[in-house]
Amino acid sequence: MTATSSLCPQSLADIQSSSSELQSIALDWVGMEQIDLPLEFEGRQVSAKVDAGINLLNNDMAAKGIHMSRLYMLLDSLTEGEVSPQRIRDVLNAFLSSHDGQSSEASLTITSELLLSRKSLNSNHYGWKAYPVQVSAKAGQSNAIRMKVGIPYASTCPNSAALSRQVAQLEFRKMFSQQREHLTAEDVIEWLGQHGLPATPHSQRSWAWVDVELSPDSSAFPLRYVIELCEMALGTAVQTVVKRSDEQAFALACGQNLMFCEDAARLLFQCLENEKLFSAFDIRVEHQESLHAHNAVAKVSWKEKKHVA
């Protein structure tokens, strides 16, 4: 029998449980980041990265370090079906139980992308679009579960649109100032088809980052619901499959939904403020300018009057 085969679990070294002259210093967070897990949200499998950890106290039960393998193995229960707020609470409470008396707060963060099928605006085709999603949760001294989604959309500058229309007016006047009395509808239509856009407004791909705190009684993560609610409010969601008729429909949508970043933030606030699913939310919109070398950004937040952050 070799030396290694004669070892039993009781004889294995446990350095984490040993004492240290430094363990009187409490730690805010100790754990692991970027753990790979296959998880399920909205009935879809996603490849997720998970950060998980706990704090370490400096009380009589203070420890040199944590047993990270305990946390890692507890995370595996999240892979057994749809991830729900209650299942996350159970995992966090198990984190604390696994280090009973040594920790008072546990947390985890899940980061991934949710792939959703999206119909074209006009041509009846479908394509896939990936939305960044994040779920973060705490248990112990503070208890909260948050859900964040990233929504890409197009924004056309209202000021640029007004200036472009003004150029079109000036060009039209210059062309027809001498023949107003004999101008026909066909003349106008022909001119519009050939010269009606002497200037075009600037547009840009933009992002809305919507971070909501779920109400304590929430039983699921309404990722798709929040995404679709916000896309409807903005009116210019980035497309997947685009044929010519879809591109024309998208141009019309952008023209009918001109917006500064301030407008976009307020539209999203308006569509979320009366939702009973949330006790708080933070909105950040980012217009990645085509006119400037910098971005235009607006932020707005809300929380229930009785809500304590």
C-alpha cells in the first residue's frame, strides 16, 4: 500500500480552518468570479458566468478563509431547471449555512445573453437577437434581487431632422420660386423623388440599460417582458432580418420616433413606473453618436416610497 492510498479524509490538511494573526481583519467579500454554468431563463438554455461569494466576520468564530468548494457545489442546484428568485434565495442561504457564524452576507451575480427570435417589420421573416442580461442577488444583512437587461435601438436626432427639413424647404423654394402658379402635384412628387432629401438627419445605434429590483413576491425573472415593454416604448428596436420593405418600415419608425437621450430615458421611465413587479429601477440610455466623437447619456431612477435600498 502506497503512502497516498493510506490517507483518509480526516488526515487531509485544512489550511482554511487554521488560525491566523490576521483573521481579526474582517473581509467585505471573498469568493469566485467567472464560474461557467449552463442555466435556463425564459425556457432557454444560456451559457452563464457566475460570481459568488460571502463576507468574512471578525467575531469569535472568525476564520482564516472560506471553503470555496462548498459554494461552488451549492451553485450546481441552479442548473436543475428554470432559474427563479426563490432558487437563488435558497442558494444564498445555503452559502451562509455552509459558513455558519463566520459570515453574515452572501451574494451572487449571473451574467449572460438571452437569444430571442424577432420578426421582421414587414416581410414576415425571423431572425435571432442577443440581449445582455444580468441577475444579481444578496442575502443576509440586506436582501434584494435585481435584474438588468441591455436593449439596442436606433435614435434619430430631432434637431438634425428639423435642420434637414429646413434644407429641403430652401432647396424646394430655390427650384420653384419662378413657377409657383404653374406648379402641379406631379412636379412636386417628381422633385421629392429626385431631390427631396438634400440633407439627412443623423441617427445612431443606442443602448438602454434597465436595472430593476424585483418585488419580494416575484416568482420569476420577467426578462422577455421587460425587453418587449421597453422596445415598444422606444419604437425603434434594432432589427435582425431586413429586406427592402423592412428597411423602409424601419426608416418610417425612426422618423416617427425622433428622440434625444433625454426623451428615451423619460419614455422608459413612463413605461416602467407603474409596473407592480418592481420595487425600484435604474435606467441608463446611451446614444453612440454619429455626429460627435462622444456619446450622449441620460440616467433616471425610481423606487417605492416605502422601499429601503
